[in-house]
Amino acid sequence: MRILAESKPMAGRVYLLNSRKAALQKKIDAALWAFAATPEAKQYFETNQLEGYRKLRANELKEMDPYANEVRKVLNNGAK
């Protein structure tokens, strides 16, 4: 195997909250960050080869649009 191209790192897992649940954002954020500080979280991150939680950078989701569009196509074709 050889590397033909490399992309810059992207967020691997993103948690989104819809507007109907926006009032819960602070509570959910607090729970996620509290979990991140536990030994169980450290084991979870290690097992899944994750670096941990972090806030998204500006426009980071926009960079993922081409990939999200491909997923949408696949899901829409499967629904037919």
C-alpha cells in the first residue's frame, strides 16, 4: 500500500442538536465534558482511537459537505 494523497484532519464524530432541543444544550455539553474526564471515557477514546472531545472549528462542517452529500445520495437510493 502507498499513500497517494492526504487530506487535512476532520472531525470524526459530531454531535448535533436540533432547534427543538436547543434549551438542553448547556446541560448536554456539561454531561459530555464531565464524561470526557472519567476513566471510562479515556478507555472509550482509546478503544475507538479517538483523541477526545473538542469544539468544532469555524466552517469545519462546511468542509464536510461533499462527504455528507455522498452519504445523502446513498441513503436516498436505498429508500427507493
